[in-house]
Amino acid sequence: MAEEKKAYDEWMQLYTCDDHHWKVPARYMDRSRVGGQEKKLGKFDRLYPGCVDDLFEGLPTYYCVLCVSKNDSQGAIEKAYERKKKCSVYPEEVLERAYEMLSHNEKRLAYDEMIRVFMKVLLAFTASEKREIIEDHADWLEREKKSVTMEYILENRGAWLYLFNYGAPTFYELLGVDKAEIEIGEVVECKNKNRDIRLAEEICKIINNPQLRFEYDFMLGELNEIVDDELERFRRRMGIWKGRDAAFLMVLKYHDYLNRYGKTMDEHLDWQEYTGNKTFCSVLNIDAGSIPADKREAESFIRNAYRDKERTEEVNLAYSVLKNSRLREDYDWLLKHGKWLSKMHELDIEEAGEAQINAVMEMADVAIRDV
């Protein structure tokens, strides 16, 4: 569990945080006594359009929006902004304002003062007005947390999402257990005697890992609304899983491999004819095992092999792939797993028989074990 929990926590720390700079004052002050502060806030509104409105709408402060501190450098703020553009419920214009205000020292100081003045103005709010803005603020934070959690699952638990979207039974249904009756800390076992033992073991590993179970239950909770909206489509797909434990197991164990294989082949169609007897290494007459582990030494080694070759299109392609450490890593991975993945990739999940699926999974297990 520790490894999964650590990975999840690190992800959440990048994208979510508490709003330490936002606190609605509990005491009340007559509006006549905060008139000067309201004028200051009006001036800020004219100078920095949208920023004051964001505060009144209960949005977290921009420090919280981007998950940065007051002491972070401009470079750190820029990286945070780029991250949040890819994963956030906050509107694009809010993210842009946050970046604009916090990435310039003068504007950042102005924003800090804006927050201070805003909190003064809130003194004149009634209890119900304060409660409303507190609830709006909490709602933004909760929505962001849910969005980021779901994005983490999308990134790291693709097999679960694939199975769900394909109308597959839930893990609990496959095990024959009632989720609501599972006690805290209880070790879940498969009660379905007809279930493939390999599949039962894989699912029990997930359900009995508290972090993975949290993620799976969260996913079910978020996606169950989709079932209500598209019930007919799900009903049509549910039938393909009856008696198809091997197909379910294949998706559960190898989805990430298949996903990477598909992306790699789509991005590098010109690699296909170099994954068999002829490889990029053989084109340059080098032994793959002799390529140094050190990046610079590897580049020098490959450059020397390339130097004396005729500059054909094939030789140039081989050199361009092998000299680039990232491309070489993808290519090496493809050489190690391409044979079984190509066979698995060709399988029709709805039509393939159990024996056919099991044969490919045996190939996969051997290849993965030997790597």
C-alpha cells in the first residue's frame, strides 16, 4: 500500500492544497466603518479586472488556485500554471489571472494587499452572507480535489476505466460480495466459486489494498451517474463479459502495456519493419547490449557507428532513434514486448476465445518475467 499511497499523495500535493490566505472574519463591523476599505477594493477592481470578483465569488486565493507559496520563484509559478492548465476545475481566465498576478512582484504585492482589504470588507457582511461565501469557497476546493483525484485515476488506472466503460461487472460483483457489508479492515475473499482463480486473486489484491480500494470506490461513485444517463448502452455491453474471465483478466493486467503499445505505434509508424529480425541496431551494425548506460557515452558510441555508414533514409532513421535516449528507451521497450503485444492488440475483445486469450497471456507473462 505504501507505494500506491505515496504516488497518490505526491500527485495531490502538486495539484491541491489548503488555502492558508483565505479566512472569513467571524466578528461583525458596521458597513460605515469599512467604507474606506470598500473604496480601496474598488480601485483594485479597476486596476486588475476580475480579481476582486473572484474573491467575492468564493474562489480560493490565487496562491491556492496554483498551489504555490508566497516565496515561490517565477519559474516555480510558471510550472504550476502549466500543470494546472492541464488539470483543474478553475476556469481558464481565473488561471490566467492567477498567473498574471503572482508572476510579477509588483502585482503580487498588490494582490496580497487586495486579499487583506477584502477580508476587512467582509467584516461588514451579515452572518448569512459570510456563510454563503464560505460554502462557495469550500465547494470550489472540494470540486478541485475531486477533479484532481479523477485525473489521477485516468492517468494511472486506465484498465478500471476501460472495463467500466465497456459495461464490465464491478470487482465486487465478480467476487460475489456486497460492498456495503465489508467491515473496515476486513480481508475480502472471493465468494464466487465459478470465478477464474487468477482473476479472483488480481481483484482481491486491489480490494484489499486500502489506497487502491479508495481509488476504485471513488471512481465508481463518480462514474455511476454515467450509467444512469447511458443505461441502454451499458446493458448492451454487459453481455459480452458473461463467462469471459480471461478477457477481463487480460484487460486488468495488460491494459497499460496495450495503451503504450498503441500510442508508440501510432507515433512511430516507420518503426514497424524494424521490430523483427531487422532492427535499428542491425542497420548500424551494433550490438544493442554494448550500448553504454551513460547518456553521453551512448551518444558517442552510436555516433561513431553512424559516421562510416552511407547516409540512406534507413540509416538516418536508425541513427535518429538510437541517439535519442527517450526514443531509444521506447524502441527497446517495443523490441522486448512487441511480439506478444501485437498479437494481443489484434484480439477482438468481444470475439476472442478463452484459449486464444490464455495463450497470448502466457506469452506476455514469459516476456515480462524475462525482462
